[in-house]
Amino acid sequence: MGVKKVVYLLAVLLILSACGQSQESEKDHSGEKWSEIQQSGEIVVGTAGTLYPASYYPEGSDRLTGYNIEVIRELASRLGLDVKFEIMAFDAKLAALQSGRVDVIMAGPREESKDKFLFSEPIKYSYSTMIVRSEDHSGIESLEDLKGKKAGGAATTVYSDIARKYGAEVVTYGNATNDVYLRDVDNGRTDVVINDYYLQSLALKAFPEMDIKLHPDLRFHPQTVSIVTERGANVLTQKINGVLEEMKEDETLTEISQQFFGGQDVSQKLEEDIKEIEGIQ
């Protein structure tokens, strides 16, 4: 065999070997997070703790609850794990997940996060709407009317992206509770809060004294919430999806949803005609 052929063959073998090592390394890493959690017997969850009815402390109670929280508790129980909740602002959750401070968070997939994290099957289906002042809808009758308005929200949410896309100024908050956002619309500090339909409708019921309402005509940006893990944690995500499928089949997700969303089942896909927004994921 000639020298050139030998060199070529060695090069091919080295490439194949490297590919094999890369695949094996990825396979090993895919189970690493799950093994780590199993060994500790605990899954660490990043959550806001201020957002009714997803993640909040009932008045006079120091026990965290909410739809997201009770779904995680049931999931952990079926996986044979304890749960530790880390309270943090929305804008800090992805960084905490990426750094390994927490094992999972609950969030919707975004274009910029799809390549960095893994998303389970959805635990919630919804769409965006907006809270405005009752007397004049804060001067907003279309998405285009957001131009020049002030929208209350966290800096990195899809809702703030929508507000900016249509020319609104986003007024950002820390880990604020719902009443802070709503009161600012009521008193005119801001004009609108764009957020999830179910969360907004329930928040309004909690503060009937405020002169604000859901916009009656604007429904847009269908969305989902999933349990999010770091990229490469394939086995953990598979375990989560397996349990979520069980919880859908035995209607546990439905029961938890009805408990926190006034009898509504957010675990089911919506059939309504909801406006898609180009360029917003």
C-alpha cells in the first residue's frame, strides 16, 4: 500500500474515531443531569413565587403553591424525588438554569433559547392579551396603537418583545407581584400590561377595585409553557415527558389546572382563532 493511501486511511480512521467519541460523549452527557438528580434525591426548580396562579404564596401562608408548582410537585413525586424551589425574578431564571444553579424552570420556548435549552411537552396552552384602563382602553384599539404607550413588564419576556415591536416603551420591574403592574395601569403610570390571558383574567378578579379590564377585542400570539432543562439533559427531559403523558392520561393535569384556573383546563390545546405575530416566537 502506498504512503498516500496509508495516510488517507489513517486520517479516515481518526475522523471516524473522533465522531464516535463525540457521539459517545454526548450520550454520556445526556444522562449526566438525570444521574446527578437521582443521586441527590432532589430536583431544584427556579420559579418566581409572585405570579398568581402559576407560582405564588397565598396570603398569610409561607407554603408556595400554584399551577406550575403543583405540577412540579406531582411530577417529582412520581419520579421519586424531593423538590427544592429557588425564588428568582423571571429575567434570572434562564441564567440560573444555564449556570446549573437550578435543574429546571417553567417557561415558553423562544427562538433564541431553543438552541440552548430543552423543552418538555407543554403543560399549558394559552395566548396573549392586554389589560387596559376601562374607560378608554388606554387609547388602544389595535396592536399598532401601542406606539408611544408605556407597557409594564419584565425586560426579557415575549410580552415585552411584542410591546417593543409595536413601538411601546417597556417599563421594567423586578420580581414584582401582579398588583404592582395592575395598579400602575389604573393610576396612569403605565398604559397597558401584555401577558397571558388566563393569568390576566384571574389577576383582574383579585383586584376588582381597580378601573381596568381585559381588552375585549385583542387576542394574539398563541403560546405554551413547558418544563425547561439545560441542553444535553436528554434523559431528564425524556423522564419528564413520560410522567407528563401519564398525568394527561389520568387527568391529573386537568384537575390541577381546574383548581387554579377557575375550572378551566389550560393543559388542552386551544381551538380559538388567535392572531400570530410575525417575528415573535
